[in-house]
Amino acid sequence: MQQVPAPRATQWTFLPNHARVLVQIARDPGIRVRDIAVRCRLTERAVMRVIADLEAADYLAHTRSGRSNRYRLVPGTKLRHPADAGPTVAELLAALTSLPAEPTGG
């Protein structure tokens, strides 16, 4: 008797980790890495790598206040992939959250 392979439904998701982390920060700019990790079901180390990527690409900045970070989105930054050309990070977040998109000034 041959076994039927398990469905592959859990092998992909609609949103990459970078989008998940960005959404959590958009909802709460003072959120802790630990809390992002729990909400996104990632390790704290993975969240820190994603945050570093987002900062390096100018989607995100942070300021240090004591032992806490306060994050600031850079809303006018365009999405990176050529297939996504046009929309800004603010427009993406408006679609994924209840946050309104900020005008791009153009």
C-alpha cells in the first residue's frame, strides 16, 4: 500500500517575514523584538535580522531610548521588487493594516 504525501499547504505563506515584522512595527512603533517574535512566530534573532535588513534598505529607522527602541517607518520608500514597482511602503501597510497611507507628495 502506497502512502499519500502530506499536503504542502504549510510550506508557503502569502506574506514574507519582512512584511510581517513591518506590520507589527507599524501597529506599535515601540514594540519589543521579543513581542514581534511571538506575534510573527519567529525567533528574536530572525526578527533582529529582518529589522537590520529593513533599516539597511531605508524602510525603517530607530532611535534608542534607554534600553528600548522606538521605530519609525519611512513611508515614501518604494517597494524593491520590479514586479511591485510603484507602491510605497505606506501604501502596502495601508492595505495590510488599518493605517492610512501617507501622501507621497507627487
